[in-house]
Amino acid sequence: MSRLLLCITLFAAILLSAPGTAEKKSAWDKPTFEAYVRHLNVWGPQIKVDIGEPKPSPIAGFSEVIVHASAGTASADFSYYVSKDGQKIVQGTVYDIAQNPFKTDLDKLKTDLQPSFGTPGAPVVLVEFSDFECPMCKEEAKMLRDNLLSTYPKQVRFYFIEFPLDQIHPWARAAAIAGRCIFRQNANAFWDYHDWIFAHQEEIKPENLKDKVLEFAKGKEIDPLQLARCMDKKETDAEVDKGQALGHDVTVALTPVLLALTPAVVALALGRVHAA
């Protein structure tokens, strides 16, 4: 290579590496965005990160991008708002002063075909996410069942959504599946099952759950053969998955979680309630 060509090559290399001459970074480049949020959240390589596609945002001049982070069975979604030029990122929750601050979560809460008790059309609606193997859920269940209707006989409608913590409770999902199987056959019998399984929580193990559930079903308006088949084939597993997905949508991570869809004194009286 000639001396002149060598000088030109070296000059070009120095010029390209000089500050301000490199290509400007943009959050619209997914690898760049991923690297940035990993740095921001101190996420190591064990965290899998998926960058969503931009969608309309309530902030003028910005688009919303959902970042899905996961590690094994645990996962969470995070909202970021990216400026049109890709140079600014805003993290957080946007509230409209004219709207209920919990409107986003409330819009996601669908109670169709969920076990419920209380007055249809009541002014206060409570939604509980619960795990049949969770000791704190057992305590809350007893408090609600013993006091809710006796204190507010016409003012409340209560919905129950299964949210088994699969990572730490080995028989919670099977119990949730069994509960959904019973609910399919007899909606009223579900609440007998709900009270029974919490009352017998300490006796139940993965290996004896089915036998104990079938023993519970004796004398109830439940077909034991149909129940056993439903449990064996996990026919209601998708319904349990749906409840879990709904919980994740409203940022449920642990149980019990009790959401009040309408503000009222009852929400304050119950305690541990996320009043909306």
C-alpha cells in the first residue's frame, strides 16, 4: 500500500471514531433499545427481553412500547414511551385527570363465568385473585365468607378468580382445575368446595388431592365420574390459565389480591383492598 493511501486510510479511521461522527443511536433500533433497558434495569443475560411494536400513546409526540421481561415462568411487562425521533424514552404510568386512576386495570377485569356470590348489580364489586394452597388466602377467605354478606347483604357482588402460584405451590393448580370442574357442574357447589379446601388445606398433598376432592363430592349434586374425568384430563386448565393471564394484566404477582371495582366504605372496612 502506498504511503499516501495509508495516510488516507488512517485519517478516515480517526475521523470515523471521533466524537460526534458516529451514527446517532435511536430507540427505534430494537437492539439499541434492549441494551438500554437492560442497563437501566440492571438485567443480566438470564433475563429474556422482548421489545414490542410501537402503538398509539396518550402522550403527544410519543409512542408506547411494551417491554416483556421473563426468567423461567416469571414474567412482567413494562411500558415505555418513545419520542418520534427515537431520542427520548419515558418510563411510567400516564393518568388522565378526568378518568378514574384505576380505569386501565378495571377495563381489563372480566368477571364473566367466574364463581361469584352476593347481589347481582350491586353498587360495589369485589374481585379476588386467590390460590387454594396459600395460607394468607385461607385467612382472607374465611374473613370474607364469614363477614361480607352478613355486613353488606345487598351492597356487594364478589367474584373469585383462581391464581395458583405454580412456582411455589405444587398442588394449587390441580386444586384450581378441580374447582373449575365443580363449578362447571354446579355453581353453588363451588362455594362448598372453596370453603372445604381452605379448611382442609394442611391435610392436602399433591398425591392425595384427587381422592380428597372426590370424597368431598359425595352427597353433593356433582357427578363423581364426570368430576374425575375432568380432573384427569385437566379439562379446565385453560380456564385457570385465563385467570392467571388476567391477573398478570392487572399486575397481580402474589396472593391474595382483592380489587374493589367501585369506591365505597366497604372497600375501606375490609382492609388490604385496592380500592378503585
